[in-house]
Amino acid sequence: MKTIINLIMLLGIPAILSSQSIINTKHNLSVSGPGTVKATAENEICVFCHTPHNSKPMSALWNRNNPVGTYTVYNSNTMTAPPLGQPTGSSLLCLSCHDGTVALGQVLSRITPISFASTVNMPAGSSNLTQDLSNDHPISFTYDAALATANGHLKDPATLPSQITLENSKLQCTSCHDPHKNIYTDFLVASTQNSSLCVACHQVTNWAASIHNTSVKTWNNTAPNPWPYTPWTTVAENACENCHNPHNGGAPNRLLKYKTEEDNCLDCHGGHASTKNITAEFSKTYTHRVYDYTGVHDPLEVTAVITKHVECVDCHNSHEAKTQAATAPNVKGSNIGVVGIDKNGATVNPVSYEYEICYKCHSSTALTATSITPPRQIIQSDLRFEFDPASSISYHPIVAAGKNAGITDLISPLDPTSIIYCTDCHSSNDVSATDPKGPHGSIYPHILKYNYDTAIAYNATPNSYELCYKCHDETTVITKHQQMKNTHGTLTSCYTCHDPHGITGTLGNSTNNMYLINFNTNAVTANSNGVLNWTYTSPGHGQCNLLCHGTPAHDHINSVY
């Protein structure tokens, strides 16, 4: 064999000496090899894996002993293949070097091991997979048409490109790696640009049109955490490897790059590849606290969230997300492909409307609030019932147009037939074109987009009720409520009289609770005759009983609209 190799080198055959030859790769462990891990004097190249005589009774005239010990294999509750066994076939041959347990120079054809200069076994690093394969792409499993059908996101193996081969119908290391050629780096059989190798087997729903498959945004290499794993420039070119690492993944399940789930998103969306810095939003006082939970979310969890947590993937599907505009209540492009709860409490996958995502945590679950701030006449902590157009008396029009057709203070283009998003009120307080949208973080309580003063007395300070006055004309509202002033000439705040979500019909009635009337009981209570809160007397008028001076309450006659 040595003679053959020397003859090839002497002849200088271009096809052999090119990048397609093992000679110019790190798998040339001889003294002539280009890598740092190589023998001190050995000239033969193939001897580290093959021998023409006295080989191990395996394929490829194998010149090494199999590793001993038990491997920890990949496992995930979303894996549709049967539970993985120990590595077999060519994968086991690869691991005789790449698990780091067998000396690189320990070959069957030599009485003494071949000497290496800087190491004996595979040195620590990305090439040493160790015997813990739980964070590596699964191997040695049967990949057949039945698995592809059961999985739903795998291509029929009969359609695989010719360079991706199966070994006795099993996917092995050699399905992705050719140990003799290093054309595409890491001895891969195909390019990873645009994840060509990944999508040869994997077919993810709506991936082709997703923003992560089409974006030409480039990584900002001056960022604190420059892209560590991929050689490509744009998000589209990196594709799957923006978030996943097929070997030595930070999170074993689903091979995410980082163990902390949000780091896989904010690696780009922290102002690096994306122009909108979501990380800055999560540093605000009021946020969906995604960093408070790690390893709690599970893709197979029940839709209505029972174990408290919030992760980016509860609201976003990175495989399907698009930059697609929408009109309320239809789901926006950034939230396409997410599972949710519909207005009837049933699971929908995927959601059609934005509010169906919110209902996963804010409706009919153990996470439903048990107390309301402030205390109100009618307490209903399930948003689905509050916004239910079939049973609610009055509600902000999240699911359907509102029931109060006579409302006259809306700012155009809004009118009584309009529908709005939850995120029209709950969103980032930054409102420039380049600021992130959505309920990531705000300086205002409840992740509100604008200020909303919740004191009992009306606050005339500019922007105290900016949230309300983005939709309701301030002048009209104040004029209509002038008759509501108490004897001291003071208006009450919006929050004192109006419940910002809605009033369930089984708890209120269509006269006393129209126009979102649901009093803050810190300000309004039963009068001296025991009449609760307020009584409707005529269109736009009613009796309201205030706790201005403690108890017993004063009886006041006020106008409401």
C-alpha cells in the first residue's frame, strides 16, 4: 500500500492530489498530513484505517478495534424513529477515532502503536464527540418510507440525492460525511449553504417561504457574540445552522446551538443580524420574562399552558415566520405556524387569529389570574370569556366588532365596526418604524404600548391616558364626561369606571355594564340604601355611588356615556 501511495504522489495525478483526495485533508494522519494531529514519522496514509491483511472482520478492511463502553445516544420526545440503540456499521468505525477513547495510532497491522507528536487520542474539541452522543445528530437508525410517513417532515429516502447514501437502510455518519473527500469542509457530502444538506432529508412545513430561508441580512461580526458555527454570510445561507448545531449542540433535544432557548433567537434578534433589538425589550421593567424559564417549554405540551413559562417559541415558529402584514384579527406573519386556543376554548394548529396565541396563557388555564387589580364589581379573569362576542355584554373588539354601536368618540379610521389586536395595546412602548413590535417589553405596567394612568382621580398631565386617546378623541371624551364631575369639580380616571377588556354576560347585564362599565370598587360601592355601584336611569345617565370620603358612601347622580 505504501508503494501505491508513493507511486500516486510521484506521478502527481491531479484528481488524486486535488481537494478530492484524502492526501490534502486532516484525515491524512501521516507525517505528510496538513493538520496538527499527525504521526511523527509514519509515511503511510491509509494504514490508520485500512489494511490489506489481517483486518478486522468488517467492511473496508478495517485496521482498528471497535471502541468499548456504552454510548449515551440522542433522545427526544419529538423523535418519531424507534428508540435508538448503540452505534453500528460505519458509524462505529468512525467513532473508533472520534469518541476519543482509542489511540489514533493503535492499528491492528502494527505491533506497537504509531507514534503521534502532540496527542495520543483524539484531542478535546469539536472532532472529539466523546461517548455522549446525546447532543449529536442521531445515527444508526432505519430511515425508510414508513419513518418518513410517520414523521411528516422527512423526505422519502427513495428521493434522496445520490451523494447521500444509506447503509442497509440505516442512516450512518457516512450518510453526511465522506471520510476521503473534504470538498465542502468537515468532510460533508454536500454543501451546507442554504442548508442544502439538511433539506435533502428534512422537509419542514412552509420553510421555503419563511423569512429565515429568504433573508439576506448579514451577521454583524462586531457584535459581542459573533457567529461561531457557520461559514456563510447571510441568514438565508446559514439557514438551519442559525439555530441548530448537528454536533455538540448546546441543548441535546433538537440540537439547538445554545442550551438557553432564547439565546438561539437573540443571537440574531439582539440587534446583530436583525435591525430590531429584542434583547433591549427584555431588559425593560415589564416584559414577558423569557429568561426566567429554561427547559420548561416542550413542543408536545398541552396547548393551554399549565406549567407557567413563556418562551419565544410560544408565540413564534421560526420555521414558518414571515414579514407579512395582516389586518386584525388575522395572525401576522411573525406569528404564523403557532398553536393556540380559539374563542371556544379548542386547540387550533396553526392559529388563524392573533388572540388565539394570547389565549394559551390568558384563558382557561391554571395560569388564569386569581386576583384582579383593582378590585371590580364584576370579576372575570378569563380573557376568552371577557372578549366572547356571543356572551359578553361589552368588550374591546378583539374577536369581533363591539356591541356598542352608538360610540361616537373613535378616531378615524376606527369606527364601531372595527376590530383591533391585543398588541394594539400590549406592545413595546417604542413606536418608531425600526422599533420591535409586539409584547416583548415596555416601561409601562402590563406591557402597555402607551401610558395608562390607573389612579382614581383624573390626571390632567399630558399623556396620562395616552393609551386611550390613541383610539378615543380626548376632547370628545372630556366634553361628554363633564357632567360626571363630583362636587369638587374633579373628573374620575378612565380606569375607575371602565374595565379595559370586557364584561361577561352571565355576571353583568346589558344596561348597567354597557360601554365597558365595571367599577373599581376602591372608588365606587353600594350606596346608603344598599344599591350596588350604579344604576341605569335613562340613555347616557345613571346613579353612581362614590367612596370619596370613606364609608358610608355618598350618593351622587352622574352622567355616563
